[in-house]
Amino acid sequence: MNLFEDVPTQLPSELIEVLAEGESVRIERIVSTGHTTDPDNWYDQEQDEWVVVLKGEAKLRFDDGELVTMTPGDHLLIPAHRRHRVEWTTPDEPTVWIAIFFAQLRQR
């Protein structure tokens, strides 16, 4: 499979595809086309999440007010229970992400 095959350009909601998963890890391909998280909602996940933007751009907001802009190649480790949401994704082209969820890992 190629990560850029079958990337839709119009979606009613984000497309989340599980590429692989095991007992303590899940790898997803996410495609956003101008999607955001509802302003009243926050992701508050049980596992750490490592995310990378492969195509497009995105902005992530954390509940402490931090705003992170991500462009292709940018990656970020989001510790478990660090509340965040997708503030913005490029509306004129798909944003393609890879997200890896896993049990706590020591950062290098």
C-alpha cells in the first residue's frame, strides 16, 4: 500500500484508517480536508501519540493554550492525557497524517 494512494479530496469528516495494530500499538493514516475538532471537544487519550504530517498543513491546540503549526515532515509526541484538538487543516488540499498510539515510551 502507498500512503498517498486513494487520498480523497472531499470528505464529510476525517478519514481514519488503521494500518496496523497490536497489543499495545496502533498505527493510523488520517486524511483531513479542512477538518477541525469541535471547539467544545478535546482529545484525552489513554496512550501516548506520535504524529507526523506527510502532506498539507495542520494546527494543533493544547488545553494550556499552546498552538503548534505542523507542515510536511513535522512530528510531535503527545503524552497520554495531554488534552489537544485539531484547530485547522488545509482546506484546499488533503492533509495526510500518520499517528502512532503506544504505551508510554521514554523520549530520546
